[in-house]
Amino acid sequence: MKILETVKGISVLATSVGVSSIVSNAIKFVTPISSMNPIMKVCVCVGSFALSTMISDKTSSWTGEQIDIIADGIKNAIKEEDDNNGES
């Protein structure tokens, strides 16, 4: 189980960092920050951080859930195979 938790942790971390970077870059690409006054620049930066963090958090949770579902499916398949071999 330790290997599964390690793989899950690495996957969730990679997903979080990747999604956060993608969202931040997308916001930077579509937001003309150079033409904004200083207050709006701060607001856009704070909003960008909040949005990328929220999306990253949700995506990371989803990734963890999918890994758990796959692991449970594999465990159940192995258990069923063991049970079927024991009946022979």
C-alpha cells in the first residue's frame, strides 16, 4: 500500500502544479494587465491566484479519487481471481 500512496501523492502533486500553471498562463494570456491601474492589477493577481488554486484543488481531488477507484478495481479483480482459483 505504501507504493500506491506514493504514486497517488506524486500524481496529485503533478496534477496540482500542472493545472495551476496552465490556468495562470491562460489568465495572463487573456488579461491585458499592462493597461490596468495598480488597484486592478492587484485584484487580477489575487483573483488569478484564487481561481488557479480552486481549479487545481478540485482537479487534484478528482485525480486522487480516480486512483482510488482504479486501485479498488484491481484489488477486487485479484481477490475474485484468488477466490475462483481456491474453488477449483
